Amino acid sequence: MRVLAPGETISGAALAARLGVTRAAIWKQVATLRAAGLPIEASSGAGYRLLWPTQLLDRERIVAAIADDDSPAAAAPVELHWELDSTQDELARRLGELPDLAVVLAEQQTLGRGRRGRGWHSPPGMGIALSCLKRFGGSPAALSGLSIAMGVSVVQALASLGVPDLCIKWPNDVVARGGKLAGVLIEISGEYDGPCIARVGVGVNVRLPAAVAASLDQPATDLASLCGGEPPDRNRLAARLIGHLRRGLLDFERTGLKPFAEAFAPLDALADARLAVHGVQDIREGVGRGIDERGALRVQTERGVFALLSGEVSVRRR
Ligand code: BTN
């Protein structure tokens, strides 16, 4: 992958010589990358080429860009792994050891997880997959608005890099032009009445391979399509996301949901939309009416307005 990342054609023989392996081993490796969704073209004679050149993640460049951005907690650790099962699981394994606002990034995840038991595809070079750790003194219940705060933080990070047309589908799917661009998974562990630890995982589609898009159960989009074929540099993007997430976590601890709720309102993709709310037992219909002070979605039905807390239900536009 490292050799193919610049998008130049390289022969199987040259690849084998460069990596000190047989041509059969190269063929196998290319097949694995293709199975992960990477568009690798092979032409007899010329060799292999990644159709979309990409920058691989580089920890030094990410850390330097975080410092350039003047982000808070710039000294907190940033770890980059070539491959993990899931950055969320890596944080979970190391809760006792990692300090607040530590970030773990993976170039690829083998068992990436989304909300509501879904998977999250993370082929190498095609997206951003990262998780950030934050301890809170209060109870997990006090973090009900964190989903909204983190969705807003991701949108602000992307908007600061010029990504157009962003909005949020409650609670925190980042969508643009009708497709999902990024998702946030928040997992909380701790005592019923506090303290607790939040792991905030963010996945962004930089280039979504067609095979991956086709396997998803909802429309998706990527930064390449939104940015006229030229997505932002992945290292800059990772740094920007880290900076905004850390600032968002610190601000949320200080101020709670209120300022994030204000920022959420104009981004709310479900405002005034006709919705079908899929609960465990039933499907209810109504109209989206923003969020309440806990970050719950307000839905107006014939029988009045009710509020949905995230995790309970999935919501679809009708
Ligand atoms: C969703 O919209 O369903 C949430 C997707 C969250 C994906 C990210 S990728 C980094 C982190 N590690 C995971 O396994 N999941 C989150």
C-alpha cells in the first residue's frame, strides 16, 4: 500500500524487488487490498496502479499540524497504528494507561464499528478512523448531549477545510447532498453516578470505494465528491478533526450542550422533515422539531410532541 499510495504505475517485478518478496506474494497482497475495496488497476506489462493517489497518515505531520492549528491539549498523545481491530477497542484496552484527550488513529480497521451494531468499513488510505478519550466527573446520564456536541465538532472541523453543504442527521451522522459523509460512535464506561470515561470514535469517508458504497444500507458520500475530486490532505484533516474534537470535549465539560445546541439548529437535517421513527416494537410517524436540552430529538405526532434519546431508535426521512 505504501508503494502504491502516490498513484504511479509500478511493475510487479519492481514491487517484489522493493519489498523483498516474490511476485506471487505481491499478487496476493494486491488481491487483499482490492478485496478491501481499493481500486487497483493492473495492466499486463506495465504493472499496478492505485487509481486514486492518497497520502498515507504520518504521525509527525499530524502532530505538527495540530501545533500549527493552535489546538488545545496539543501535548496529549497521538498514536498512529497501521492496522487495528477498532480504534474504540484499542482505547478500551488501554483506559488505565492513556491520559485524557489521547487520540488513537488507525490507517485501517479490521473490525471497525458503527452505531446500532453496524460495522464501519475502513480500507487503508481511504478515510479517517480515530478515537479520543475523555474522562468526566459526572454520571453517564449527564453526557446525553455529547453526541450532538461531537457531531457539531466534526462538522466545524470539516467546514474549516472548505467542505461544503454539511448538515447533521440526528444525533450525529454528518451528511452532505443526501449521503452520509462521517459518523460518530460514543461509548461510555463508568459508574452509574460517575465518574465515567467517554470514547469518541469518528470515521470520515475521504474516498469511498464503489464496492464499499454498494454494501452500505444507506446512501453515502465522500470528501472527494464534495470537493470536486480533490479531498483535503488526510494528515491535515486528521489534525483538524483532533483539534475540534478535543476543543469540543473541553467545552462540553465546561458549558454543557447549550452552545452546541445553538450550532446544531441550522445544521439539523431532520428539522421540519417527515420522519419514521423505528423503535424496538413499532414504527411511529411524525415531524422533526429540533432537539431538547438533553439533546433528545423532538418529534411532533398527532398525539403531541415526544422526545427520543439517541440509542433508542433509528430515524428515517419519509
Ligand atoms: C456511525 O455512524 O455508525 C458511527 C461510525 C463510527 C466509526 C468510527 S471509525 C473510528 C472509530 N472506531 C470504530 O470502530 N468506530 C469508530
